[in-house]
Amino acid sequence: MHRTSPAGTFNSDRRLQFAVLVFMLLWYGALLLISWRLSQNDPVRLTFNSMLAHLLRGQFDVDPQIVSYEGYVRDGRVYSYFGMWCALLRLPLWFVHRMNADMTFWSCLTAACLAGMAKVRAVLLIRRRAIRSPMASYATKLMLAYILLAGSAVVLLQESIYLEVILWAYAFAAVFVCLSIEGMIHGSFGTGRLNVMAACSGLALLTRASTGVGLIVTFLLLLSVLTLQAAPETKGLEASLSKLRRALVAPRVLRPLTILIALIAATGTVNYFRWGNPATFVDSHLYVMRDAWPNFVLSLHTYGYFNLRRIPFGLIYYFLPVWVLRNGNGGLLLSMPQSPLVGVVTLPPSSFFLTDVTAFGFILLLMIVLRKGRSSLMPIGQFAAIAIGLTVPCLLTLSLSWMIFRYRMEFYPEIEFLAFMGLYLTVTNEAMLARLGRARKIFNASLAVSILASVVSLALYDLSGDTSSDEIVRPGIVHYYLDMVTYHLHRVATHGIRFLP
């Protein structure tokens, strides 16, 4: 079994990474600029500027005129639920006295490119370990095309502060997944790698709670497995506990835990000054617009923020969007199960089985390898810890009171981790490469579907934003989007498009 030499690929990998970065800056930048939202003058866009300005004065509230309808009123002050990371990114504006400058575009672009480069690095690492064969080369090129042109790279590439938060949280998760892949393939999770993974987990929490909680759980599960694996086998319970205690106080465990605890403490401090409780990330009862969403209030009061009973509808919303079809009574097909269990459901309809069918193809190959017991190259304990931990954001999203299109990003760390492992176990196994060769036309079609569906989903999201599904009951989904296209074409004809952020 002949493999490529890693040393012989480093220079070509550097050139490829540079070319990919240039491509991402141009392609992702163009998609952000095309967004219809660029022509809107929304004061909420400066929320992070206001958040930083107040933080520099030792305050944790925001200007009510800037945060506007996204504010939460507590004890006479207005707060935002957004994490602090995106506010801290504005610190250079304070140094140059440009606190009124809007850097949402550049922040979104940076986060998208950071996530993209992390995924490219993971694929290139897998390529170095691949069997030297045309099919292995085809598989890595297919995955590169998918991660650059479809799925998480495209479907949510919209310039707004809502997406800025999600893109940064996802970027930290993408780096975390890349480091996980590296550690598993190299068979080593050194202190440096674990330090960065701990930092990604803590920074994700400082950015977006659900992503951060998922990464923290994943990191702690992985660290537990690594600690147990590092503890030498000994006879007797007392001797075993002694060895385990020494393993727990080793620098490889203490240093990343110190980093993680410090960032968790920083997040808890922000939460305390906002909501009076370090474990509270948002209090929707204080939302200034809560009365405008009666079903939202009823859902929270009846079923709470998270409820496992919502998971079936969540699966339909994110994977089988038949909920936009109309029933015989003139309402949405799933309007009865949806209310009041789910508070808010937003457009557009979409499905991971369309936007990410290529990734699911590699996940299917992973399942075949695991079923046939050909996974000797993969440390099962570490794989299980990461795979189980990354399901936490998925479960939180599925059980949440509101189904919102942009929240689908919470699924991508899990989907992409499994897809990367499927790619790795495929390109290092001749039997699996032969299987892939027989399904080559299917995978080519899957890539075309993924790219087309991702671009269409982004276009529909640009048209609809966070429009509630209730607004399409009367006209129907097709008429709704035809009306939105007409509206935006008229707006462009009247006011033009602002091409610079």
C-alpha cells in the first residue's frame, strides 16, 4: 500500500492554501455584497460598537436607540443577548476613534475565511495520509469542492450582526474540529493542541451559548478519554486511583482546563452583570418585543426554552421542510402540531439532505466502514467522545422554542466532523476506494445538488430574512417569493444597490 510522502506535499499545500484563501476572499466577499440587506440602514448593525463603548466604561448595557427592537429591559437599563466576542473585535475602532464605523461585513468575511481555511487544512492533512491512487485524489478534490462551494460555506453567508455571531461561533467550532481530526490522525493530542481547543471552546461560549456549550462538553469528554488512556494499568483500586490522580494534574490536563475555566468565568461575569445570574445567557421575559409574538410568549410559558417534545418538528423543519405546504384548511401542513409547542418558525424552507448531500455521502461511507469493522486507523474512544459531544448543539437547536433558519449552523460541526472521518477512512482503504469508484457518478451529482441547493437557499434567505411562516399562510410559498422578488426589484430600480459595505 503506497502512500504519498507528507514532506513532498508541504510546498504544494502552501500554494494551494494561498490560492484557496484568495478564492474565498473574492467568492465569499461577492456573496456578502450581493445580499439585499446591504441597501438597508438598520441601526441594530452598530449594537456591538455600542456594547464595546459601554464595556470600556465598565458597563454591560447598550444604547437603547441602537439595539432598538432587539433590546432587553432590566432595572431601567437595556441589554443585548449577543455574546461579547464580536464587540471585542471592534476594539481597533476605539484606538483609531472610529467607533461609528460599521465593520459587520469585514467581520463576517473574516469568520467565513477562518472556518474555510480550517476545513481546507483538515482535508489536506487527510490527503497526506491517503493511498496514492486516482480515486483517493478524486475523493479529496470532491470534499474540497464541497467545503468551498456548498453547505456551511455558502448557505448562511449573509451580512448582518445575527449571522456575524453565528459565523464566528462556527469558525471556532471549525478550528476545533480541524484540531480534533489532526489529533486523531497523528495519534497525539499534545498540550499545545489541547490549549487551542480549550480556547476555541471558551471563545465560542463567549460568542454564542449553544455552540460554546457543545464544544465545552465535547472537549471535556475528549479530555476524559485521553486521561483514562494515559493512565497506566495497575493492579488494585488504590493504585489505580493514585495513577489517575497524577494523570489529572499533568500539565496536558491542567493548562487547557485553566484556559477554559478563565473564559467560562469571563462569560459568567458578563451574564451576571446583564441578567443577575452567571448561568443565564438570555431572559426572554425581558424582551421589548415579546408581546408582538403572542405564540412565542405562550410557547415559552407552556413548554419552556427547551423541550424534547419539539425534536420531531425540529427534524422536519431542518431536514424535511414539508411544513411550508398548505393543508386543506388553508393553513400550513404542520400548523397544528407546531402551535403552541413551537413559538416562532421562520423562512426559508431548506434541507441538509439537499445542501449537504455530499457530506452525507461520506457519512454513509463512514457507517459502512464502522459496520464492517475496518476502522483500525481510527481511535474509537476519541471518535466517540467528539461525535457524542458535538450532538449537544444539535439537540439544543431541535428542542428550542423557535425554529430559525440561521440556527442550522449548529449542525455543521457534527456533520463535517463525521464527513471528514468518512473521507479519511475511505482514502486509506482500497476496498472503500473501489466502492467510491462505483458510485462516482452519484457523488458527482451530489456535489452539483449541494452547490445549487446552497446557493438557492442563500438567495431565498436574502429574500425572506427572518420572516415568520405565518406570513405565507394566505398567499402560499410560491406567491410569497414572487412578491418578494418583485418588491426587491422595484427597490433596486428606485434606490439602487450599495456595493460597498
